[in-house]
Amino acid sequence: MIKPIFKSNDKKQINYTSSILWHSLDISLRLIHPIMPFITEELYQRIPHKKFESICISEFPDANLLSEFEDDDSIKKINYLINAVKTIRSIKMNLDYKNSKPKSKI
């Protein structure tokens, strides 16, 4: 999905996509930093558009700041799929449905 954008000559679209990727990487590194501090610090130092000198002093991402990226239509579609899967699993369990393939012994 992103490769065609970077292969195009549309500088505005390339810059916009790049900024989203860098922002996503920045947030991802800050989220995983408590678990993997040395690796995330090394990667953070290589980000060209970093907000802080070190990831150690950066703010932990706030979920409320990401609310602008929420898409209500997509959330409704995902919830519909989740409920459909739950319903199918419930029906399978109530009917005591067995998988058609026998389990092979290794």
C-alpha cells in the first residue's frame, strides 16, 4: 500500500506518508521502551524527526491524543465481525461440532 506512494513523483503525498510512518515508529518505540530500553534507545537515536534528545526523557504516549485517528465506521465493522465470530464459535460449541480433518499423529 505504501510502496506505490514512494515510487510516485507526488512529493506532497510522499512527505505526508513519511511523516505518518515516523510518527508511528516514534509512538511504537516509546510504548515498548519499558520492556526493551537499550534497543529502543538505539533506534530512537536514529529517527530524524525525534521530539526529545533521548527516549528516556520522552513522554509516554497518551491514548487520548490518538482519538483523532479513530474511525467510527471502521470500529462498527470490526465489532460486527467480532460478534459474528463469537456467534459462530458459540454455535459450534453448542452443536458439539468436530473439525472435519482428523488430527494427524507425528
